[in-house]
Amino acid sequence: MTATQAVLDRVTRVPGVRGAVVVAAADGLVVAEQLMDGVDGQAAAALTASLVGRLVRTAEGAGMRPPAFVQLRGDGGSVLAAPGPQDLVLVAVVGPDANLGLARLEMIEAVGRLA
Amino acid sequence: MTDDIRALTTRLADEPGSLAFLELAEALRRRGQLEAAYKVARGGLARYPGLADAHDLMARVLSDQGDLAGAFDAWTSALQLDPMRTSALKGVAFLYFRAGDKAAALDHLQRAHEVDPDDPAIPQTIARLSAQLRAGAPASAPVESAAAPSAPAIAPDSSERPSPGLFHDMDGGEQGLLLVDANGLRLGGRLGGADGNDVGDRVAAQLAGLSREAARATRLLGLGSWHSIAVESPDGHLVLTQPTADTVLLAARDPSLPMGRVGLLAERAARAARTWLETQG
């Protein structure tokens, strides 16, 4: 198992996580993915990369360092993103009953292993 | 230096006559490397003075640097080369709005709407500005022709800063709360940067179109409508919410305040914003 696959495996073990993707921030392309049926990995990658890029610029505009973690919350769940080294972003799609606290900790810990 | 910037720098060095400067300067600008972005844009503009893209790029860089007069000149040049350029029309409208000249801002937005009737954010802003003008809000800054801009015409007029008391009932008052319309124009609130200066307009500009982008993401991923975005930086916690369909509210606090409490603050501020927006017609 590669380091990237190990990271995805670790995140998707958290209850309520429907899938996880490693995305290249620059172009929104999928580097690796581990998804349940029905989750569109390419959409998750492209849309989240774009949104995270905008939020990085927003934080920088406010005089802050880039975000370590982002949560986009919707009616039916959330998209979680943890920007990592080498312009990679670890993204997870989670259901409404997911353990968000655990998912957050696992992602922040795991994304550092993508280097 | 990121890989994309490195690759673009190499490409521009190999082909100095190429248009790679457009991508490189924009990438640098987005990363906040404004001085480097300016140098690249200036070099490209010297080589391609007849290229509207180059003037548009220079305007964005100068606007980010706070050189609003320079940005105005550059967007005006872009429009002289390409009168249908909506990004430049919106940029000029933004600068007129900042100067307190809502009538001129409205005129440019209406031109942008004629060019791009499919952009839903433009008519929303037109409606709001029109309502403000009908309500008798004074267009206090002198209006000069866009063809003959001058710094005084677009100098920010602090008396026209919208809604100074919008969040006066909130913890911390206006500071750290920002209400932004769909075009990235500040409607109220204040946001201090690392040096203490107000960076509200700069941050507001980054939030243009955020709501549509978030809505698209949650919809395509089967997550329904979006409610909030929480952003954790080592230097602060940000929460974004949507008081109405065409506005975004940003709450920013020190990282010592737990994210959950920043979220509650954002919800209260969103309610205050909704109430205020209703009174604005």
C-alpha cells in the first residue's frame, strides 16, 4: 500500500466518511481516491480545489497564513479539506452523522504524510 | 516557489515573447506576491501594450496593491481596447462604488449586464444600487468621465462607507465582521489585517462568487444547499455564512476563540444582516 493509499484508508475508516480524495490544488485533478458508490471524485476534487484556492486567498487577504482545515457544510453533509505539502489537498465527503471532530483530527494528522 | 509558478517562470524565461506572463503574474497575485506580480505584469504590458488582457491583469494587481488610481487607469485602457470586457466594467464599477459614486458604478454595471446577461450577480447588485439611489443616498464624489480618470475622482470617500453601524450590537462591534454582496462589494463591517489596517475591501473582492461556487459544490456532491464554511488558519478562525441568496457574511476571530463560537457569532451577525438588508429595500 502506498503512503497516499494509507492516508485515504485512514480517513475513510472514520464513521460517516463517504470517501476521500487527494487532489492537486493547482489544477483540481484527482491524484488518488477511495470513494463509496455515488460520490463523484472528480467533482469533489475540482470543486474543492477551486474553493480552497479562493479561501487561501481570502485568508491571505486578511493577513493570515493559509488555512490548515476547511469545512463546507451542507444540508446533507459536509466537504472537509486539509491542504497539505506539495500543493496537495486531502478532501473528504462526509454524511450528516459523521464524527466531524475525529475526521478533522485524522485528516490534519494524515495530510502531513502525503509529502 | 510552487511548481506551477516555477514552470511558468521557466517558460517565460525560455520564451520571453510568449503570453506566459499573464498566467505567471496572475498566479503570483493570487499567492499575494504582489510586487513580483507587478513586475511580471509590467514587463508583459511593455511587450503587449495593445492586449486588453495585459491591462486587465495590471488593474487587478494594482487594485490588490491599493493603487486604485492606477487600477482605474488600467481598467479604462482595457475597456478602450475591448469595450465588451465585463471584468473591466465590473472593476471600474467597484472603484466608483468605493469612491461613493453609485451612479457611475450603476452605469458600468448596467453595461456589464448588457454584455453578459447570464451573470446573475450583476442584476442583483444593480437592483441594490438602484434602490439606494432611489432612497436618496447622495452620490457625493464628483463624477468624471471614465475616459479621463484622475485620482481624486476615485479616491475612497470614507463618508460613503456603507452601514457603519450594521453590527453595532454584536460582540466586538463592526470589527471582524464583513457583509459582502455577490460582486465582492462590501456592504458593511470592518476587517483588520495583520498591520491593523482595514482589509475589508480586499477580502470582500475575494468573496465575489463564493456563494455560487459553494452551492455548486454541495449540489454536485449530493449535499443539498450550503450553510457555512469554516476556515481554520494558524492566525485566525473564519466562518462564512449566507444571510441571503446574494450576500455572504464573514466572521473572523482570533484562533483562541473556538470555531463553534465563531460559528454562533456568524449566525447572529447573519440575522442582523438580514434585518438590515430588509430595511434597505
